[in-house]
Amino acid sequence: MTDPRAALDAALLDAHDRSDQCALVGLYARAADLAEAAGDRDAMCFYLTQAYVFALEVGSEDADALHAKLKAEGREE
Amino acid sequence: MSVFPMDLSHVTGGIETARGLPNAFYTDPAVFELEKTQVWARNWVAMAFTTDVQENGYAKPLTFLGQPLMLVRDAEGTLRVFQNICRHRGMILVAEEGPIKRAIRCPYHAWSYEMSGALRTTPHVGGPGNNRHDCINRASLGLIEVRSHQWMGIVFVNLDGQAPAFEDYAGDVLDRYAEFDKPLYRCGDEGTFEMSVRGNWKLAIENGAESYHLPWVHPGLNSYSRLEDHYHIDTAGPTCGQGTTVYDPALKFPKFDGLSEKWAKGAEYPMLFPNIMMGFQNDHTFAFIVIPETQERSTERVQLFYASDEVSGDDWREMREKNAVQWRGVFEEDIFVVEGMQRGRHASGFDGGKFSPVMDNPTHDFHAWVARQMSA
């Protein structure tokens, strides 16, 4: 059975290789969810930040929600 | 004390006894460097056309006098000029022109800016997953905006931010051509073109300013716009140029509404120092921007503007193309004199040249203006 974390890492690398920022928003958000489930708050905020930056770049409507979540964690202005 | 280590009083004196600018102004890289501060940074200079960025949410990088700049038109259509660098490490932000969705992300550490220039986020600046730090004041770290002004489809910049307001700097020109300050239409790609010239930027302006050369370099004009039909434009501002009283083109485009009688047969071709020549005619205008590349090489960018959007249509395509070819031909006829004078400036015996007190007044005005800028 495929390790979900390994599959996600592979998908992230692939999306970076293709400069597919839209995909990166969703993939990093999923990575943040996994980190949150594992109770790793710093890792969650790292991945949320990655998702947020790419969301800003592509004009994703997810940007505001990602920003709000980071701000609630005290990690964003 | 003069900034320039050479007495230029022989350039700024009366035209009867004056000489032109010395050879070093055309051949010496040190003079070219000094011009960047004395001429280019502290005046309003033409840098681009507003239609270089036509879409909202779009950025276009360009290099101007060696500086990396970018034109950014935001989602609401406001056009701004920024230095094309991230405030973090000075990385070039935009390498190629293209659409901007919401933010400009630095490709290095991903500091991201809104199209207004505001710094939106600084990822991991306070450590992994922490985008804040007390020492990072985003309000003070926005993109560096270059003071700019748009007029007649042209983007002017004042690089040092210290020049008088554009309306004051170019007041004489704005007043003289106020009748043309109305919507202008680019109408097709053929009316925008550029030429690379092996000549100092000043030579293109000097050549455009005077009508003395017309019968020799543009003999086609002799049949309908003779030398005696031309006059000098003489104003107190940073301008000079020439006009004609017999403008009657074979190609008939729609005319601007509401022009005064002067423009029924009149046309004028003023320079706005340092680097733009404009054409004002009752049916179309043009802008001819000279962009210095080195002391011995320039790029000339031209755009034609029509009085009516109607000219954009296919019905007008053939005439638009003929008009663009005609203008390009005129400008290309001038290249050999610009390049010839550039080569001539390497002759050690050339003393800047002797002016005709009757025919070379615009050239003298421009040389004297440059000399004053360099001496101030």
C-alpha cells in the first residue's frame, strides 16, 4: 500500500517541476492537514504558508482562508 | 562650481558664436554616466508607451538606462512604474512580461507584492511557518515606485523624484498642444515599431528638431512641404522643434474634433527634452522616443495615434499600413545621418560644429539645454 505522505511528496515535486502553482495550492494545503492531524503545528504553518503564497500568485480564492488560518495561528499579519 | 569638468560657455552662448557640444558628449562613457544623473534622473523623461501594457493585471519588465524597471497595470487599470527588484535581496522580480493574478512573487524567497506595490507577505521570515517578525515592517518595504506621469499615450518618469510637477516641467508643450489632449487610438500593431541606431541619443533629437536637412535627406517632401513652409518652434521651456504650414496628407484619416484653424494646414514636430519628438497633425499624432543604450547606440521607439477608434477597423487597415510604412521610411531616412554624425564625432579636429544662425536654432537650443544640465 502506498504511503500517503510519500505520494503527496511525489505529487508536490511533480507540481513544482511543472510550475503548476494551482496544483501546489491544494497539495500544500493537504500537507498542512496531515501535519495538523499529526499535531505538528509548526509544520502545519509551514505548509499553510506555502499554499498561501502560491494562492496569492495564482489569484486563488483559497488565499483569504489560508491567510485567516495563518493569522489565527499568529503567523501572519 | 560646475559638475562637469569642462567649460561649456561656448555651447550656451549666442548662436552666432556658439559651438556645438564637444565630441566627448557623444563618445565618452564617463560623460554618458554623468548624463544619467544630470540629464536623465532629474528631469521628466519618456520611457514607454501606455499601450506597452494593455491588459489589466499585467506586468512588463524593461531596462532603462541600465536600471531594471517594470510597468504594472493593476486589476483596476492603474498603470505604475516600479523598480523591478525585491526589497529583500534585490532579486529581479519579473523576468518576462505576463499576467499578474493577485501578487508578484519573488522567485528567490517568495516575498510577495500586490500590484499596488504593497508588500503582502514575507513567508517564513520569522522562521519556518512564521511570516512575521518585529523587525520586518511591511509598510516600509513595498516596491520602490518610480514617479511617473502619462500624457498623450506616453509614460514619462522622473527617476530622482525631485523634478517639478510634470505640468510645470512641460507646461509650454501642454499649453501649446492642449487641443490634442483627448482620447488617442493606437489602432493596430503596424503603427508601433522600433529601430536600433548606432548613434548617441542626442543626435536623433538634434536631427528631429530642425528642418534644415529636409530637402536633402527627405527629398520626397520637396513636392508638398518645401523648406520655406517650415518654421522653428521657439518656447521658453525644455523644448524646441519645427512646424509646417502646408500639412495636407494624401492619406485621409478622420480628423480630431474641435481643432482651431491653425491646424487645418498646420502641423508641428516639437521635442520635449531630453528624449522625445512628437508629431501633432489634424488627423494623427506620433511619439518618437529615443532610449539610450550606450554612448554610441540608441533605440528609437515610435507609435502612431489616431483621432478615432474607427481607424482600428479592417476598412482602414490598408491605409494604416501605408501610413506606418511612410513614417517608418522617413525615420529610416534619418538613420544614416545620425550614424554618420556619430562616426564623425570621433574626428579629433571636430570642435562641436558651427551653427547657421538662421537654420540651426533648434539644435543650438538643445545643445545649450544639455550643457546647462551638465553644468548645474
